Amino acid sequence: MKKLLGRLIWVPLGFAFVVFLAANRQPVSISLDPVSTDNPVIQTPAIWLWFWLTLFLLIGFFLGVFAMWVSGRDRRLKAQEDRRALKELERENQILAARSTGEAPLIVAEG
């Protein structure tokens, strides 16, 4: 059900975005000078509007991905610590099981 709802939302949005990009093919330059509109000091070269829109969409997407990755650092470190502790406990469990049965313990190499 979630997949169907997702497709019902994202497919039309994606189609509308592609149509919007195709309709905006004229070259534009982006001015970063708030004072002078006729002769801006800081201005980008004139490139298609769809290029600028896609570029800024991708920049925003990757900044969001990077922010999420940075915010998950504590969870990744905790998971790594938990994996090490689990391996140590498994090793201890094997040693104790081997002692109780009188067999030689099978030591699992770290990897």
C-alpha cells in the first residue's frame, strides 16, 4: 500500500518536474549583486534555467545527505562498539561452552 501511495505521489511530481525543466530552456544568468541590477558585479554566465534548477536541487540533496550522515555519527560509533562487545561475548561463550564439555575451544578470528 505504501509503495502504491508513493508512486501515486512521486511519479506525477517527477513528470511535472521534467515538464517544467523542458519548458524552461532559455539561458539566464544569476546575479548575486543586490545593489546594481543593470550591471551586477557578481554574476554567473548565462546558462539554461533547467541547468541551474537541477544543479541547485542536486546541491541541496547532497547537502542533506551529508548532514544526515554527520548526524548519525554517534549511532554508528555505538553500533561499532556493540559489535565488538558482541564478538567478545561470543568468544567468551565458546570458551565457557568448551570448558563445560571438555573440548578445545574454537576461537573465531576477528574480521
